[in-house]
Amino acid sequence: MSEIPIAPVASALSIDAPPAATGIIKTIERAFEPAREVLVPILSNPTVLAVWAIIVLLSLGVLWWDLRENNEVIGSMMKFVWTLTVAYSGPLGLAVYWYTGRTQIDYDSLWKRGFRSTSHCYSGCGAGEIVGITLAQGLLGWGLVAVAGVTFALAYLFGFALTIGPLMQDGVGFKEAVTDALWSETPSITLMEIAAIGTDLLLASEALITDVLFWLALAFSLSIGFLVAWPVNVGLVNFGVKEGMSDPSQMD
């Protein structure tokens, strides 16, 4: 396989950002250059993409089998959340579901509530990130700042929608639901998307939608965002900013 060029992020940024921002990006690039040199060739390999796709499909198969056979009592919203979580992160998402989201868990805990809360946020924000990156970078070929801005906006929109919708279904007014979502979700969404979008653009800022790197970097960045957001959600649940998702073992 031919050597994969690693395009500098700063060159993509220089057209549509002030010099100060370009300097910050160059500093970040230098700090993460060793990781990029390792990851970019791996994430550019078609075999890795094929294997990852198979792993994700198998993980989804296990999830759907368990939901149907052992966890029918889980609500449709959380089934949707777990499906998207596993679709984004494969075995990582499945492990989070298995140890924190099934009715068969032996006990609940703060860290498990944090994982369930993160998964709920992740399902919406991940969809927004995928749409944003695919549209702004993959299809329209916009500059790095525009891609980041559009992707952040869509991640917030999708993430808030997945919080506001269920609240309004429970009878909460629109204004109160929006206020609650802004207060409870903004910290975790912000850090999740800084980590996820930043990782994706550091690895694949100039990748085309037809490149393997475009899709594998997107998948990798989603999981990075999830892991960064988890301790944030644990803290929010611990301090009562978020209620956290209910104990699934109480549904059985």
C-alpha cells in the first residue's frame, strides 16, 4: 500500500481563520503529530473499514437479539438510544449497554447512571456530527472553520431535540423543556463535540467523502467524544444537574 499523506490541519484553516487561530491549531497539530502518524495509516486501510463494519453489524445483532429476548420492557426511546450508541461505537457501545443498560444488571451506581446519561446525549449528538461532517466537509467541501461550526450546530440541535422531545411528551412546556435541556446538556455536549470534532478534523480535515479515512476517522472520533463526555455526565448526575436515566433493573 502506498504511503498515506498526512495533510496539515492548519493549511485548511488558514483560508478562513485569523492568524491567532491558525497558530493555536499548529500548536495542537505538533502536540498530536505522533498519534496522527500512527492512526492515519490505520484509519486509511480499506481492510480495517471492512472489519469494523462487520464488527458493528455483529454488535447490533447481539443488541437487537437481547432487546427482543430479554429486555422487551425497556422503553422504545432507550432502545433507539442503545441502537445508535452501538451503531456509532460497535463493541464499546455494546459493552456500555450490557453492563449498564440491561434489566439484568445486579446493581445500579453513579458510574452506570453516567454511562446511560452519556449514551442518551451521544445518540443525538452523534447523529448531528455525522450529518454535519458529511454535509459540510464531504459533500460541500467547506473550510475547516465552517465544517466545525456547522457540525457543532447540528450536534447541539440533534442533542437538544432528543432531550426536549421526551420532556414535552411527559407534559413539560416547551419553554421549560428548552431551559432544562440547555442547563443539563450543554456542558456534556460541548466537551463531547470539542473532543469528537477536534479529533476528526485533526485526523481527516482534507479527506474526501470517497476516502476510507473520512469514514473511519469519523467513527473513531465519535467514540473519543463519548469517552470524554462520560466523566462530565457522572459529575452532572452526582451534583443533581441531571437526573440520569432510570435504573433498568427496576423495570424487570
